[in-house]
Amino acid sequence: PLIDFPALTPEELIAMEEKEKTKVRNKSLQFRSYPNAANALPKGPDAVWQKEAGKTRNVGNIIQNFSGQTTGSYPPDCNGSAGPNHFFQEVNVKYSIYDKTGNVVVPPTNLNTLFAGVPGGNTNEGDPILLYDDNADRWLAAEFSGVSGPDYMMIAISVTDDPTGDWYRWSWSMNGFPDYMKFGVWEDGYYMGTNTTSGSDIYVFEREEMLIGATSPQMVKFDNPNRPNSGFHCVLPADCDGDYAPAGTPGIFLTINDDAWGGGGDALWLFELDVDWDSPSNSTFQRTQQIAVSPFDSNFGSTWDNIKQKGTGQELDAINQILMYRVQYRNFGTEKRIVCNHTVDVDGTDHAGIRWYELELNGDTWEIRQEGTYAPDEHSRWMGSIAMNGTKDIALGYSASSTTKYPSIYYCGQSSVENTAATGIMDIEEGVIKEGTVSQTGYNRWGDYSNMSVDPADDKTFW
């Protein structure tokens, strides 16, 4: 059982954090390129810019707000999910489990204890992902290996809904470093996209076999021929919360395309992976839609120094050329929806805001139902994560920073009433999760992702 794995001692935690401070992940980052910037749209401010914060009071307010783990890693890659009775948090390169009032159930433990005995499990190299599969009542944890050895993707699935119990674990050899992998739960598979330019970057793993602990679940992979021309890029799989998509619906992947990159207009590109587990070679992956959106500007310059901070010249990475985690799918019966977000420059001054979308399925075609760019004051907002609950409320969490604000964590949202009108406005008043008291110096990496999850116990509460 996971609860029996040896936790890190206070001395080990201190030593680990000091060691991690000297280890900057993803050292071979590419400079960002905008070959068509001179002709790119918009030519002025963002057309769907929300310049004022919402005024609707958040009736529930913040229910719980407790400290998680610390980490010395750059980037920290903080993420987690709520289950029926726990909140499971991961950072580079460890995890901890809490009850829903913030009590520590499992203290900080090396992440690779989940992958003991499988190839790559001895490395503990990070990019952790943690999801709760609410239709199966299981947890999914993933970590890559390949920084200092062969490329592997390691996945663990809990045997029950109790994350402190037993876990199944596997490892798959990759034909390219599976950097920045992101997962989505679908009825017929666990889908994955990676930032891999010299090998496969689209995957699906055999969920049905994994849920029963089979020794050799299958994996199907593709090299996406339609990756946007932005260098660092990960095409994200849709992650299903609540009811499954209708039977036979292919797995969905989504990404952005900026006309400044020189490969078409500002759009969301939608892909479908139709897997055949009986004859895997018959599986197909293709781009099925290029969905036009209001013009946006992802250009913060060629470097990864983008977001200003208070009291320092060190700027932070905006992670501005990809969709942020998660791309969330919901099936409301007669209505199918997707929500997602990314970071944009709202006025050409590197003033970061969060462009968000809600898509709706009309027949066989996904369409923009509403879109907006949230940037209600002079501070930059980035590193967003968005989700919709079972009553169609939307929550958006993000970081905020400027020359007058230390990096902080905030949230806002859209009420179900506002959602019915599809206004593109976040009407729920902005709230503070954690007000920063210092700036980060020495490194530009911040994030690289987060996760807004919906509590499966009530399908209403956001974590």
C-alpha cells in the first residue's frame, strides 16, 4: 500500500530542496519564433478583453485553503486532484495526500516510489501528472524518465478509490523524450500528448486493461503531422469529467494556432484519435477542425522572460504558446461542452491576460459558444487552469504579477446564470488564494502547469 512507502524525513526534504535548486529541468528550451509577426492579428487591443472584474459575489467563498508541499525544483510543476475523500498533490519530484480539511494523510514522499520495479522507476525525474478518474473511481499518476537515461513513460493506477492503498504500475518505452506530457481520461483509453519534436507525440493507453491490473496493456502512438510551428508545443487531450462522451466518440485533442507563427489564422485546432484495441494498426489520428477564434497575440518575444515582478528585473515564463492544462470535456446529455484557456498579450505591451473558450458540439461540428480574455487591471495574469462543474459554473485559477505585485494566486469564475447567456464574461468576483510576499529571482520558470479539478463527491466544488 502507498501509505506504507517510506516518507521523506525532514533532513531528506531539506537536502532534496537544496539539490533541486541546482537542477533546472528542460535545459534545451527553444527560443520562440514569430516569423509572421508583422502581418499577424490583432492590430490593436484584444477584441474580447474583459477590462473589469466581475461583481457577482462568490456565495460559497473559499471553503478550504491550506498549505501544500514545498519544492526547490524549477519549474515546480504543482498539480493535484480531489477525490471522494482526499486531495492528492504532486510537485517535482514528490507527492503528499491530504484529507479534505487539510490534514496530512501521507507526508511528502518521493514520487518514484509509485513506480518501484518498472523501467525508469529509479530516476525520479518529474513532470508529474495526477488525475482522478471519476467514472472508474481510480487515481492516475504519471512521471517521465529520460533526462539521464532511456525514455520511458510510467503510469500508475490505484486499485480502489483510496489513494493510500495498492497501485498497479507500468512503464512504456518511448521513441522520443516525452516532455511536458499531459493526460486526459476517456472511456476507451487514457490519452496523452507530449512536447516531442523528433518522435511520437500523441498516445493512448488501454484503460480497460489498466483498470484490472493487466500485465501488458497496449499503447498506440502517432507522430502528429500538424503540429503548430511554435517550437515548444504540446497538443492536449480532452479530459472527461462526469458522464462519458457518447459510445464510440473518438478521443479529442486540442491546441492553439497563432497566425504570427506562419501556419494559418488564429484558431483552435481539433484532432480526433479513433483507437481500435482489437486491431491497433487500424487506429487513426487526424486533424478534423480548424476553429476560428477572435484574433489573439501570443507574442511575448523570443525568450522565456516575459512576466514582470515586483522589486526585481527577473521576469517569469508566460508559457504562452500552448493551451494550459486541462482541456476539460463535459457531456450534459443534449449538450456537449469543452472549456480551455491560454495566455495572451492583451495590448501589445506584454500585459498578460487569460483567453478562455467554451466550445459546444453542434451536430458533428465543434463551435465557439463563448470566449473572453480576462485582464481586469494592470497586473498580468497567466498560468491558468479552467473547469466547469455539473451545474455549469466555471472556475478559473491563475497566477498574477506585475511591477507592483509579487507573484500571487487568484481565481475568478462564471456563474451558471451568466453561462446560460454565453456572454464571455467572468462575472464571479475575483478572489485571492495566496497573496505573494516575495519575487522569484535567478530563474524564469514558473509553473509549468496547474490543475483546476471538480470534486467528484458533489460535482460542484472546485479544487
